[in-house]
Amino acid sequence: MDKMNYKDIVSRKCVFFNMRVICEKAGVNYSTYRGWKNNGRSFSDQKAKLLYETMKNIMNS
């Protein structure tokens, strides 16, 4: 089974969400997310998965 690329998914789908709220609900520091998105700083796959799961949960609610 192929491993999902959560960073790629979050990067493409972030335009549809208020990422400050997504980060807050996922328990991910917003400045960490912005550092990754804007400046290419390191960002763990675990945090990307948390953001992805939070986005998915919001869409399904």
C-alpha cells in the first residue's frame, strides 16, 4: 500500500481552509505551519497528518 503524502495534500488543500483554525483544532502551532509553508522549514509527517485529519473531520461534519 502506498504511503499518503500528507504534506503535499495539506499544501494543496490549505487554500480552502482557515489554517489558523485548523492548526488550533489539530494542536499544531500555527507559526510552525507558516514556517513550513512560507519558508520551507522542517515539518514532521505526524503534524501534516494531524492537519489532514482535522481538515477531513471538518469536511465530514
